[in-house]
Amino acid sequence: MLQRKLLAATVLAVSAAASACTSSSNNYIGAEAQVRTERIYVCSGFNCHFKTRLDLGAADAGRFAQIMAAGVASAQAERAAIANSVRYYEKRAGQAIGVIDDGKSVFGASGELGQMDCIDESTNTRSLLLYLERRGLLKHHVVLSNVSRGFFIDGRYPHSTAVLRDRGGKEWAVDSWYAPMADAPDILPMEQWLRRGVMGSNAPV
């Protein structure tokens, strides 16, 4: 029993070293102040080590408006449109950086341009959500601060996500870390997201 516990703790520590995150980065204080309706800074390199400027012109604004128009009917439809906006944004972010990141974090990739931990991913996703909000494209949700889960002792390493709240008061995690760059993020009720992540798994518990 003790050996199994030690093994589990070792595996968890290795996973944590690869991808441990908190809810905010010292390298990106005031992220919301950086967001404008014409550009976003894209974090990468773990803990927002690099900030790459992504200029968003009229074509981008038109594309986001087109994507989000599909979500005006309901909060559920808007979340689906947000997922598609994240996919478009991450494709553009990859073009700006010159790297398309894989899902999760790569062990030992800290400090590498284009490699992203969950601080990078959650900060980038929140920046996009703020961009959409400031362009008046969110009709059913408002953007909140990022949230973390995991304390090691609960079998999970720290992990962070962007967060939305719908008009009914329900909070939703918008977590793009598990999927490869430009794939759809996980959008889950916050109470479900907070229960996931045991031993690094994203599976429901």
C-alpha cells in the first residue's frame, strides 16, 4: 500500500513538473488591460515567458462576427460559437508565433517559443474572450477571472482555465489546454471541471 502511494506521488510530481499551473502569471499581470479590439498578445513558453503580438484586422473582425452570429439564439449556441472562435483564434495565433502547439504541455519545453502550459492557454483563451466581449459579440455570457483546481494532496496537479458566466449565473470553464492548438476547447460547467484532473486525466469522475 505504501509503495503504491509513493509511486502515485512520484507520477503526480513528474506530471506537475511538466505542467503545474496557477490561476495567474507574474509575467502577464493585467492581461485584460493588454486586450484591444485590434490586437492580442499571445502567451507561450510556459508562464507567459514570450508574448507575441497578434494584429487582428478587418478580415479577422469579420470572421469572428460571422462565427459568433451562429450563437445569438441561446447560451448553448453561443458556447458552441465560442469554441469555433477559439479554433480560429488559435490558428491565427499559431501563424503569428510560427508554431502549432500539441495538446497538454511537453516536459522540458519551458522557455521554448510556441510551447504552452495551462497558464499560456488559459491566459490566451481569456484574452480572446475579452476581445469578443469588447466587440459586443458575447450576448449570453460575461468573462470572469481565470480559475485553478488541484492541490497535489487531492491527487491533482494545479491547472487553470478561462471562465464564463451565463446570464442565469452558471459558470463555465473554457479549457483549451488538453486539445492540440486550433482544436475545440473543453467547455464544461465549472462544477464538473473542478472535479476533473485526477492524476492528470481529463476524464469525468
